[in-house]
Amino acid sequence: MQADADFFGLAAGDEPGRFRFTVANHLTRHDGRLYGGTAIAVSIAAAQLVSERTAVWMTTQFVSTAPEHAEVSVLAEVLAPGKRTNQVRVTATDADGAVMFA
């Protein structure tokens, strides 16, 4: 799970479940903006880090994109922990606090 976080440059933030990453070239589309596939992959990586479980299923709503070098803040919260599964909400915002994906 940590290898995925390393690939995205996902670094721990200042509170539990808070992460951040910078949009790097390998995470962008051909036009240099954040790729939607990156959004779902980051969501999975963050969910796995906070739940300490391997993700089985995930949906992500891609709301907006960001240019290369933009800083993205990610908050992953275990809303309903269970014996076999967890429900985890992941929300990413840009520098202005606008939701990018959830």
C-alpha cells in the first residue's frame, strides 16, 4: 500500500487522514492537467492508508482538474468501520479549498 502512496507522492498531512500531493507530470493527461484516473487511484491509496485494508471497490466523482505542479490536499475518513469492511470517504481539494474529487 505504501508503494502506491510513494508513486503519487502522497505525503502525510498535519492531522490523521490528511494527505497531500503535487501534480507531477506522470499523473497528468497529455495536456498537462491532472488525469481522472489519478484521482481514483489516489482515492484508493488514501483509503487503504487510513483503513489499513486493501480496497475492494471504490467510486470517485471527478469534479475538476489541476495543472502540473499544483498542490492537492486529500482527506480520507473512515465513516463506518466494520469487522469485514469499512466505508471510507475521500475528498480532495485545491489550494483554494474547492473540491476536485470525492
